[in-house]
Amino acid sequence: MNTRSRSNQEKRYTRAVRPNRPRQLWWLYPGVGALLLGVPLTIIAYLTPESTYHTLYRTLKTVDSEYVAVGLFICLCFIVGSFFAIGTTTESQKEDTLLYCRWFVRPLFLITLFGYLAWFANGILTSGIGPILTGMHEVLFGQEYGSSDELKYELFPTVPGVTTLTQVGILYVTAESLLWVWKGSNRRSALMRFAAIALLAALRSTLLSERLALVEIVVPVMVVFVTTSQLSARHKNLVQVTPIFLGLVVCVLFTLGEYFRSWSFYRPLYHGPYLQFAAERFMGYYTTAVNNAAVVYHYEPLHPLRHTFTALFEFPILGSFVSAGYAGVFGDSYLDPFLLEKYANPEFNNIPMTGLLVNEYSVFLAPAAAFMLGVLSVSLYRSFLRGRLIGVLVYPGWYVGILEIPR
């Protein structure tokens, strides 16, 4: 088949599928995430008693009124920036997006699969199957804390520039979901590909305690389905309250999982009902992240753009040159590896956007950086709603980052 006939077939196909533009939902607006998550969770972290930090999170409480003021101002700047979108083009590129997804969904899947298999194969080759099976058993059935960290950092070390390829999975599931909704792929093949990546992400999330790995593929799929699927009027009203139902599902799943994961350890120490314990543990993932940001704010020196270009620093060969150049300009120190051991708990090692912006841009420039992130976010969102290629492919994954603003 020659190029012209294949091109004509693709054009006829896209006209037959007729993909629709994404619909607008209030909770997908970037400023809403910062307003409903970033602001209240920062305040909750400050109001959480120090005894709760000691008992449930085994950490010192560092978040204070000074950091809360800085963090809230940075969130406010992001929200204000989300009112200033750039780009005025309104013409949809939905047919180009469909063709892109059809061309690249398999390569994206293979790249993601290679990243996971290379990661796991490297762990087996360097650590041996015996220690890995023992570590997996300890994570799933043992009660010793830190077993997942040992499995993650000692038995399954990352391979810079290779295991990073697993992040391509965000773009892959977005493309796969768009093809599914637009009926542009073989359903059986699509299910097999998606099931393989979902299974690997679930193993990574469970065994290595990287819960975000599963969130990163679930959220983009959800965004695509609720905005581009053909829905009845009743279902269109239902998706407007989707966050409430999803929040309840997440809380129920977390409550069930935490009962088997940590309740037996904390039961003698915690003087209260289990549901209260589960709620405080759930909030702990956010309060400790805000607390870690306060630790960085108070005790870590400024490191311009170091976090932004982390992937570049870790890239094979090139990373050594970039690191040397950075060290010559800004110095060779980065986040103190023992910082959280001194002032917090390394088990809860997330640092939210506010803390990283302050560490990279200083307390004076971090608000401006947050404002620009708000502008970029709403520009991608508008591009997404207009059916533009970049917006449709990027914003479902970008929305994961918005949800992670307080974490």
C-alpha cells in the first residue's frame, strides 16, 4: 500500500470516528485544586497537634505560622496565575490528536514496558531472587517498618535514564484512553496493553510504597473518560460531583489497607477508635509533606533549579557534565540526605510544591514562579478544552501534578 492511499484511509477513518472536544468540568480547573487542596491542607498541618506528629508520624513538628504564611501566599499566587491563560487559538486539532494516538500508542507502551522490565531485571540481577522474595514477603505480611524502603532502595535500585522511562506511561495511558473513547483501537489489544502497565504500576505501588505510580495512570484515564465520553444528561450531572465519590472510594480503600498494614503496630500506642486513627493516618501523608516543606524552608540552603532539572542530573553520561557545571556555579550540595532524619521522618519523604519552589527560587521569587506555573496550567487546560493537540495529550497527566500540590 503506497503512502497516498494510506493517508487517504487515515483521513476517511478520522472523519468516521469524529472525536469530540473535551467538556468543561469545574473541578478540573487548575486554581480549584490549589484552593481546595493546597490552602486547607497547609492550615490543617499547622493545626495538627504536636502529639499527633510524635505518635502517628514519629516526627518533630516544624511547620509554624511563618511557613504557613509563606505557603499560603505561594498557593494564592498560583491561583491568581490560573486566571491568565496565554494562547488565543481556538481551532480544534482533534483529528491530528487521533492520528498521533494511533501512530504512537504502541511505541509509548513499549517504552513504558521496557522501563519497568529493565528496572525489575536490574533488581533481580544485582540482588538475587531470594532476597527479593524475602523482602516482598516482609512488605506484604510482615510488621517491620522500613521493609518497603529496603526493597525499594537496596534491592530495586533505579537505573538513571532507564527507569525514568516508566514516566512515559502517563502519556501512554492518555493516548490509549483517547483511542478507547473515540473507538480508534482494537479493544482486546488495548485492554491487554493497559492491563500489563496497570499490573506493573500496582506492583510498584504496593511493594515499593510508590502510591503515586498507580495514581499517575488512573487519574489521566479518569480525566479522559469523564471529559470525552458520550454521556447522557444524567451522567453529565453525575461527573460534576465525581471528586466526592472518588474521595470516598479512596478513603474506604485506605481504611481497609491501613487496618492490615499498620493498625496492629499502633493499636497499643493509639488511644482512640480505629476510624479516627485511619483518618489521621490518611491526613498524615499531607500534613507530613507540608511539615517537610517547612523543614526545607527553615534548614536547607537555597539550590536554584536543582529539583527542576533532577532528571537531567541523573541522566547517564550527560548528567555528570551537567552536575559538574552546576557545581561550578552554585556548589555541589543538594538536599541533605540526612535532613529528614534530623528534623522529620524519612519514611514520609514527600516535599510539596511550596517547599521546592522556596528552595529553588528563594522566598522572594517563589511566588513569581508559582504565578507562572498557574499561567502555564490554565493555558494547558484551555488548550485541552479547545481540543488542541498539546493540551489534550498533556493536561490529563498534568492534572496529577495539580492534585499533588499539597504533597
